[in-house]
Amino acid sequence: MVSFSDKDAAYLPRHIAIIMDGNGRWAQKRGMLRVKGHQEGANAVITTIETCARLGIKTLSLFAFSSENWKRPPSEVNALMQLLAKALKKQTPILHQNGIKVRVLGDLKALKPSLQESISYTQNLTENNLGLKLNIAINYGGKWDIVQACKKLALKVRDGDLDLERIDEELFNHALVLDEGVDLLIRTGGERRISNFLLWQCAYSEFYVTDLLWPDFNEQALFDAIDYYLSRERRFGMTSEQIKEISNGN
Ligand code: FPP
């Protein structure tokens, strides 16, 4: 079982986000339908959630369905939606028992009413849980998120509830669907793209790409990604010397 030393445990990423790519290729390599790859991908999701919860990671954000994924063949879109609905129903009691707080991020109006109801049920049930915060992005796009935040603030300004001059990065951050910056962004499947995921929130994240296809992503793979993160010096625009002074408490 994967574990970190006490010293490393203090520096684990608080927020891990994952672009789970490669389900289709995983299935095609085995002569199976792409849908089978998504089904296997759902098992990798469960392992990853369990491992993050055990390691004490604060937040895990998963890109399950992007606003662009509607362009896929209708049969694949339907299969993915069914899989998400099924997984949510089956896993909700288990997630709740483990103190996990679930949120679904995205423009949910476009989803089937039955899926919207399941999402509300899961979110309400787990709302007060204090364990891992699990965000599942469905019909989500980073550009959409930024636009919806702009609209929210513009409405307040129009109605006289907000002074234009008060809009700064912090206020804008809170208008987004997720106000927590990502520490570690993982992408499986080898592509080096952000694919419109958490654009604002990833401004200073460390980016780890692995050639592993998502269904093959396991506990060891997550460990390797975190190990990479632990080896990075996060400078946030400062120099290496400044960072060393800060960590020495000067
Ligand atoms: C990208 O692989 C993956 C997706 C579009 C779907 C991700 C969904 C899951 C892992 C299913 C379950 C999710 C939850 C939260 C239970 P791809 O199809 O683009 O792969 P390819 O690049 O090999 O074609």
C-alpha cells in the first residue's frame, strides 16, 4: 500500500485535478468498444478516490465530461451519461459513509432531469461531510466557468449591489464554480493539453502528464504523480532564493 513519510505528508498537494484521458484507446487496443474503456475508467475513478481519501488529500477534481464532449457520436454520449448516472447512484451511499463531500461542477441544465435529480440528491446528502471534497466536472468548460462568473458579477453591478471598483482577483475567484486553486494537475493518455479544464484554477498548478491510459491509472501511478509534485519547487513568480528564505522562516 502506498504511503508517504511524515515529512512528505506535510507537503502533499491539497488539491489534485485529473484529466482522465485514454479510455477509448484502452478499449480499442483490446478490440473492444470504446464504451468498455469508459466502464473500466469508472473503476480507476473509484481507486483514485479511495487513495486520495486515505492520503488525506483535501480536494480531488475529476473531468468526467467536457462541454465539448457532446460532439462525440450520440451512442457514446448516451453511454457516458448512463455510466455517470449509474456510478453516482451506486457510489453515493459509499461516498457518504466515508465522509466524502461530492459536488458536480458544470452547466447542469443541459443534463437529463433524472441525472440532475441524482446530482442534487448526492450533493445534499453529502453537503456537511468533512472528508475529501470530490468535484466531478460534467458538461464543464473552463471558458464557460469564466463567462458565468462574469455574468454573475455584471448582474450585481447592473442592479447596484456591487461597486465595479470592488472587482478584483479574489472576488472573481469566488464567483467561479470552484474557488480553490489546483496544486497538481494530472493528465493521463500522453497529450499535453489542458482541454478547457479549470483554466483559472490551474494558473499555478504543477502539470504532470503520464502515457498511462486512464483505466490503467492505479495507486502506484497516483503515487508517482505526487512524487513528481513533491520534487518541484513552486515559485509563484518569485526566485528560488526567495522561496528558500520563506521556507527557512526568514
Ligand atoms: C476521455 O477518454 C475520457 C472521458 C471523456 C470520460 C471520462 C469518464 C470516465 C472515466 C467514466 C466514469 C467517471 C466517473 C466520474 C464515474 P477518451 O475517450 O477521450 O479516450 P481516447 O483519447 O483514448 O479516445
